[in-house]
Amino acid sequence: MKRNYGEYFNVAHIELQSRIYGPGTRYVIWLQGCSLACEGCWNTEMWSFKAKDLIHRETLLKQILSATDIKGITILGGEPLHQESNLLWLLKKIRRQTNLTIFVFTGFEEQELQSQGLLGQLLEVCDMLAVGRYISSQRNTQQQWIGSNNQCILYSANSREKQKQQSVNEVEICINKDSSVRMLGFPNEELIRWVNVNSSK
Ligand code: SF4
């Protein structure tokens, strides 16, 4: 299901540097909008297709090109492939113009991507592709880069990333200027409770 914002991305959030969404330090972009409605989704505020932060694709490309001290970019959401034409445009530019590695997370299954004619195009530009719906009954907080056991990471034939998933639970806790706390990743219940207690002090 494509969503058309012209040459603009509908962006939910950007982290200029994160270390938990793929190998090394990465520029991470969450795209706004998802129709897949996985039960137990951690990012329901990113389901709406209403414009959140519209950024022209050339502007986003320039921002990425000027980023420093990153190994690669990661794109997730929301569902990045609802904005597939801008996404593929951006990834091709990054692949041709930089050495940054590319990791995309999608909720679509491998077979769905294949039948939509997207799998080959994605694997041409991505180094790593995380595929599959989040299934809450298969939740796994002890495996890097996935949220549930059914999801898997595909490495393209020309992938420049060799690091395989490890059995660790990685989260990042960011303290904002106003002292509020932002948590990135897939925390377990114990950590969620700890953050809730400490952010209310
Ligand atoms: S694909 Fe991702 S953002 Fe969309 S509903 Fe599933 S878990 Fe949530």
C-alpha cells in the first residue's frame, strides 16, 4: 500500500546517532505511517498517515551526507515501504555516493516483498533487510535487531555488513534537555518499569 507525499518523506523521528539499530553507529530514520497493525506494536503513534514532519528527499539526502561519525543508515517505522518510491530513490543515492551501509526494517514478509516486485530492488541497495510482522506471542527481547522470533534478517549478496545477530538485549535511554526520558529499542518489562519509576522522580 503506497502513500504519496510527492518527493517528500513523511518522517516520524530521526536519531542522528544510535548504536542499537544495526552494526556500529548509525543515522536512524523512522518513517511515519503503517497499515500493518501488528497486535502489540511498540510504535502505534507511527501508524497514522497524517503528515508529521514532511522532509524533501533531497534535503534528507543532504542531511545524511553531512552526518559525521556514522557507519551507516537505518530506516524503520512505521512502515518504510509505504513510501517505497522515495525510499528506493534515497537508498540508491546513498549506495552510489557513499560507503555508508544500509539497513531497512520492514513488517512485510519476504514472500510479500517478492510478489510486489520489491525484494530484488531492496537487496540491490540494502546490506541488511529485517523482514516480517511483529507477533507478540513470539516476542523476543534477547535477540539483537528483531522484536519477535518469526522476524529475520536478510543479508544481500553484495552486503558489506558481516556482523551477525547476537543474543543480547540492547536499548538506549536518552535523557532530554527537559529531563524527560526517551527509550529506544525493545526493552523487557523490568526495564520499562525501571524507566517509569525513575522518570517520574
Ligand atoms: S509493521 Fe512495525 S510499525 Fe507497523 S504495526 Fe507492525 S510492528 Fe508496528
